Amino acid sequence: MSEPLSLNYLPTLPRRRDWRIGCAGAGFIMRDCHLVAYANAGFNPVAVASRKVETAREVAAARGVPTVHATLDDLLRDDGVEILDVAVPPDAQPDLIRRAVELGRGRLRGILTQKPLALSVRDARDLVECCAAAGIVLAVNQNMRFDQSVRAAKDALARGLIGEPVLATIDMRAVPHWMPWAEGLPSLSTFVMSIHHLDTFRYWLGTPDRVLASTRPDPRTRFPHRDGINLTILEYDHGPRASAWDDVWAGPKAAADDHPHAIRWRVEGTAGLMHGTIGWPRYPAREPSTLDLWSELVPGGWHRPRWPEVWFPDAFVGTMAQLLVAVEDGTEPEIGGRDNVETIALCEAVFAAATEHRVVEMMKGEG
């Protein structure tokens, strides 16, 4: 009987767990994902601030953060903070990062930002250079890369277990909860939801050479927007094709409630295939993502590794850990700012392809 297939799905952890983390923002993603994951990993959040100090106090009390600052600038000036963890809306993030660089120069070692780093390639590049000039390591919380099945699939691809990739697909039929800040953004699905899948394709296959896309508004979302339901095809000159069907409508509410929401992915290669599910649509229930793999190169038929961890909140251990490891080792983070510039460029290309009804060529090396 063959040994069970073992795939690497866990993040590399830092040597130090007591890096002093300051938390900028106290909304859902900080309260229920970042701080829960950090407690589980033994990380050390020491201070929090938010636009409303009352919210920061509530989160600090709930999650055991010892210091609450009255303003975000007070947090950025805190001499005890070594690592800044940013969780603010994407349109507010660039100015906060620039302010953090100004107030934390010479003391701040690293910044973890939300995805996307910025809403344009130009702004993202500027933030990368701004942090680099100040000697601050910049990482991005592109957290689907630390979903356990996505990371395991990357390991399988890196080891050549399914041969050369031929076709990769992600099929989402799930209704996200759009946060109030999303209403004011120039893009809805592309930079908020589809970015997860576009970045996953980059993680698995690299940056594509060209993009085809179509979008339409989501009937359930009442505020004006152009990109609700997104259909995307990515072309790679070296062979693979990838597509994402991001259906945030998923049918009328009564039907959607009765029909299981799901995100399914599949990667086919010349010597095998793998497919899986993403457990996130069941949140707050803990449903692990899955991966099933069959390969001509691995005996034993279908392999179905499983794990107890889930995307929300466990993947957020990995996004902070990759920054802390980079700070310790003097290396670029797994998901550094320069890397995220290329994901933003891909989002811009998808948005342009869909709204202008044309094929968009990607410029490689955007970071």
C-alpha cells in the first residue's frame, strides 16, 4: 500500500513570535480574522486604533490588545510598535501607509497591508518605492494564497505532480457581503472579490500574457456599479489557459439560500489533474477547503489530503508570518508589495477588457 501523499500547505513561521504589532483599523477583518489568527499563532499585537476610538476599545477588550490609541496617528507614533498591520478600506490605505512611513521612519520594521495594495498600479508602485526608501519591508495580505488547498495545489504544481499545466479554472457561486466602503470604489467585484482568484492564478501559473473578460452588474447589489458578475479568461504564451467565473448573484435569494453556495477549482495537467473546494462560503462555520489529486507520477490512484485549518481566519497566520520571516531574514516577503503590483495590473487589465470590450495585453514586470 502506498504512503499518503503529503503536500505543503502550512506557512513558514518566524523565529520570534513577540514582534510588537500595531493594528490600524478595528473592523471585521481585524477583529475576527487577524486578531483571532494572531492569538492562535502566539503573535503579539500590542496596540490598536481606529477611526472611531469606541470601536477600537471594543475590539481591544474582546481580543486582549493592551493599548488603545485615540487616533491612527497616535498609533503610528507609538515607539513600541515594530510592525504595522493595516486594515482600512483600499481607497484610504495609500495615505495611511505614507503617513506610517513618515512617522515610523527609523523605527518601523514592516507593514502588512490589505489587498489590493492600492487601486492603481501608479499608486502601488509609489508605495513600494516609498517603503523601500525608508527601509520598511512591505507585504500584502493577499490571503487566499494561504488558503490550505490553494497552497497545497501550489506545492503540487512546483513538484511537477500533474506535469505541465494545461487548464486552470475557478467557479464561484457565492454571495459576498459587500462592506459599506465598497459603494464608493470605482470597481466592485474586480478589486474586492475577483482579485482573490486572479492572484491565485498568478500564484499557480504566473502573470498571463493577455486577458479577455466580460462583466455585468449584480442584480442583488442596489448601489451603482459596473463589475458585479465577472467572467475572465487568461492566456499564457507558454501554453496554459485559466478562467474564473465569479458569480456573486448565484440566483434569486430564495433559490440561493436553498442551493449550496460554493467555490470550486480545478487544474488539469499533462500527467494528472487536481480539483478542490474553498470552504469560505460557509463562514463562520469552520469548513476546510479540499484538494483531490490524481497523477500518472504518483501511485495509489486518487489522493485526498485533508487538514483541520480553514481560510478564515487561519490563513491570516500566514500573511503576517510571511512578513515577519522577511523582516528577520532580510528578504522579500512571499507576497511583497512589488509582487502585488502585478496583481493590481492584472485587475486593471481585467477591468479594461470587460468595460472596453477588447483583449488586453499584459505588461510583464509591473512590480
